[in-house]
Amino acid sequence: DTGVSQDPRHKITKRGQNVTFRCDPISEHNRLYWYRQTLGQGPEFLTYFQNEAQLEKSRLLSDRFSAERPKGSFSTLEIQRTEQGDSAMYLCASSLGDSGYEQYFGPGTRLTVT
Amino acid sequence: GEDVEQSLFLSVREGDSSVINCTYTDSSSTYLYWYKQEPGAGLQLLTYIFSNMDMKQDQRLTVLLNKKDKHLSLRIADTQTGDSAIYFCAEKRTNRDDKIIFGKGTRLHILP
């Protein structure tokens, strides 16, 4: 399968714990995006990378959130000291080229904070 | 998603055409998209249209863009049970701004 993959697909954690999600983009896609989707809403942009450089961060991305793409391939999204409001689907997308207009999404990681 | 608006629910009989409508607010939008999301799944890019076009057809899908009214529609011909999903309208505003802005989605329900 050459699509975007995300791991884990589901994560249940207790409030206050740290969690880390992984995204593997489509091979050779230089741009990688993170979005968050809450129930009944469309995805909202969090951040994106071009190769290993993080180029934009949404104000939704509080200090408890950090994303990395160390070698320009896979990316990780870490949430520290999780809160119940962090419960959502975290979606990763990737695209090829400089304009990023064709973004292909992974299946998402559903986070539940209890 | 407030800048992209779409109705939340549409019910259509199997075999009929479905038309999902969307309005957006930013006239600088360069690309407009339709994504499909099935239960528990990620988003599938169905089709997109560049802002200098007014129509795009791809098999059963027809996208119409009215730039003057900032209105986008998706027509699905011969709707099948497998078309049951949430359809998101989305826009990308400029070539330099990489994020895509999504609406809240229209849930398409297929009646037998």
C-alpha cells in the first residue's frame, strides 16, 4: 500500500499523560500536514512541513503540542499533559511539489482522553 | 470551518442524482475541493477544480463553480449505496498558503 499511513489508529489515554502519533507520508512526497478533526466538524489545520522544515503552525497548536519530521520522511506529533479537549481524530496528509494543492490523507489516529 | 458553509444533511434515492452545495467567502481561493469521508476513515480526495475553471467532470462526478457567487456544487449521477458518506467542501486560498480550509461536511444518506 503506497498511501499515507498513521499509527496507532486508536489511542485511549488518561488526562495528564503524554501521547505520540506517527505519520508515514506517500513515498517522495515532500510536504506533510497535520490536521485535527472533532466530532461533527471538518478537519482544522495544525501544522505542516516541507521536507524537515516546519513552515507553519496554527494557533490551535498550543505549547503542549510538538511536531517533528527529522529526516524529511515520517513525522511525529506529540501531545504533552493531555486534556479532555484534546480528544479528536488527528489526520495526516502529504503532497508533492511546491504548491501543495493535492493533499492525500491518511486514515487518522483517534485519540480519546479520559 | 466558518468560512466554508454547506448544508449538514442530504437524503437521496438510490439511482437519482445527488447535488451537494457549498459557499465560500474568500475570492482569492485558488483551488476548491470535494473530499469524501466514510465512517471511521480518513478523507478521500474526490476531485478539485482550479478557480479559473467553471466546470469539471470526472465519470459520475460533476463540479460546478460560480466564482461570482462563490458557490461550488458537486453532482453525483446515479447515486449508489456506496456513495453514502460525509462530503467536505474545502478551499485553498493562495499558492503560498498551504492549509486547506474545510466546511463541516454534508452527510449523504441513500434511500433504497
